[in-house]
Amino acid sequence: MITLRNSKRKAIGGRGIVGADRGLTLQHVADHNSRVTLEAIRRDGPLTRKELALRNGLTPPGVTNIVRKLSEEGLIVSQQRTLPNGRAGPAEFALRAQGAFSVGIRVAADHGEAVLLDLAGAIWKRQQFIIAADVETAVCTSLHDLLGAVPPGSHFAGIGLALDQSVAVALDTIENAFVGTRVLVEDECAAAVLSERVLGVGSVEGGAMYVLIGESVRAGLLLRDRPFSGVHGRAGQIGKLRTGNDHISLDQAAGLSGLRAAIGGKEFTRIATGGALTDSPALAAWIQTAARHLLDAIVATAGFLAPGVVIVGGDLPPQINVLIVKQILSLSAEYAKRPFSSPWMPEIRSAKFERSGVAVGAALLPFFETLLPSPFHSDPPPAA
């Protein structure tokens, strides 16, 4: 579950609410209807008042009031739709991406990544940093830099942090350094699958599994359109699984340490910093081994959970991530021909945001807290 700090969750998934029932106040109703209208424009705009009313179950006068307010806040812009005959049609409303920004920061054991995200989900600025001393100093330094890049006059939604489970962060230190700014916290894997749910694959029947490859291999699970964390937040800790005919751990077979050992530290650094891939038998062998072990984990997951899609991403260099997924797909095609194999193999694809997916997912958290409805349809309604 997403952990929110400094404010209560206000978002409700689903269509607009046209009456103050279910214990909701008029302010709750107005806030929610504004959120679902902005989300419809963000996702499918430009849209006319009539189209918005039909999509969200609202009345045309209600939509008129909402789009007026959103326009005044600088979150949407209006224009005249041109009809097929060339004449001017009704006014339509489109998202003003620069109307709001947020910052997402991923904090791992010894490094981090920060992104400045606009309301449309575009990355305006991205930086990576090393955690040489204390975590809080590194995070605050990066935050000051990115906040300085927010365009004047834009709404700033807040800060999202995605944390490795091994990292302890004194949140009070960060909150005190940015008084009045929302600071929201999520697990790395949940943030990664959130970025794909909102800006990548969307809502998928059967849910999604995000395989996050770093020094260890973990998985983010989205079941019934909600992140699943399990007992003590330990769901998705798949790196210790012993897979393949050689029965080595998934961390050893597919983690970054295994890649580094296979091709050498110098070559790993060259590729990780943008160098082109070369014809390397050692790299080809590692990709083959890693893909085979990852496929075993995917098949096991498919057998129990049957997700609609499996997304592979994380800290691998992007070009290697693509080759891994290509090899997994090749092996899965052969696997499906074997006797007693899984007939319900999910779609397997590369992550949209590659290594920035976790930070992007963290940056989305403040938008759901302030401007947009939760993407998870089963959120409970707020108390009156």
C-alpha cells in the first residue's frame, strides 16, 4: 500500500461522484470530480465538455465549473475544435503539462536517482548521485538542484521517495529541510510497477509483475489493480530463488554482480555509462543464462498468479535489458512446446522508463495526493 505522509489520502478511484452520498462532504465530491476530470484530460485529451460529461458521469454544468477552475489554476488550456468540414466546433480542453511538477527520488544503498516530472509524465531533468556520507544530505542536495529547475508560476505537487528495503532514511530531516512540502514514501518495486501502470502498459487484465534487476532481483506485483506488498512488505523478494538446471540463485544468475563478474568491471562500467555493445561471447553467455533463470521465475509466477504482463527493467544498461527480454521471449516460445509446460504464459516486455522507472513512480505519488485520482480503483472513500 502507498504510504502517505503529512496529509490524508483524498483520492477515490473510478467515475465522477454526482451526489454527496456514502458519507462524503460536498468538498470531497467537488475535489474528486475535479480530479477525475483532470485525469480524463491527461489521459485522453483534448476533450469537449460533452465528452467529459459522458466519460465521468457528470452533468454539463458541473463540467463547465470544473474546467473553469482547472483553467484558472493553469492546469489545462482550451482551444476551438476544428470540424471535418473546416468549421469551428465546440471548445475542447487539453492538459497544460507545465502546470504542475513533482520530484521523485529513488534511494538505493549507495546511490540514488532523481527526476523532475511534469503533469504529463515527461522527465524534465534527471540526475544520478552517489551516497558517500549520510543519505539525507545526498537526497536534500539533489532536491535543491531539481527544485531550482521548476518553472516559475508552476504548481509544485511535492516529493516522492522510493526506498530500497535495506535503506533507512530519517524522513524528518528531509521534511524539515522542505517545510510545507509533501513528502510521500513508497517501496522501490511498488514505485516501479506504478510508473508502468500509469504511464506504460496501463491497466492490464490479470495484473502486472515488474522484474526489477539490480544488485539483487526483485519483483513488484500489481494484483487487481493494486500494489501487493505481502507480510512486512516482503512480497517480490525473488532473488534468493534457486532456478535453472544449475540451481544457483536468481541474484547470482541475473543480478548486476553476475554481469560484472562475467564481462569484467571495466567493460561493465563502459557499457553502463553509454558505451556501445561489442561482440562479446562472455556477454552473450551471461544473457543466455540470465534469461533462462528469469524465465523460470516468470513461469512459476504465471502458474500461481497468471499476471497479464511481465515487465523487465531496473538497473541493467538499456541495450542489455532489451537483449535479455528478447532472449526470454525466444526461450518462452520453446518452453511452450514442451510437455507439461505452462499454457498461460503472460506477455513479456521491456520497461518503458528503463532505469528511471522507480524514480518516475515516486514522482507520481504527489500528483495522486494533490491533483489526480488514485489509479487503483478499489481505494476506500474518504471519511466525512
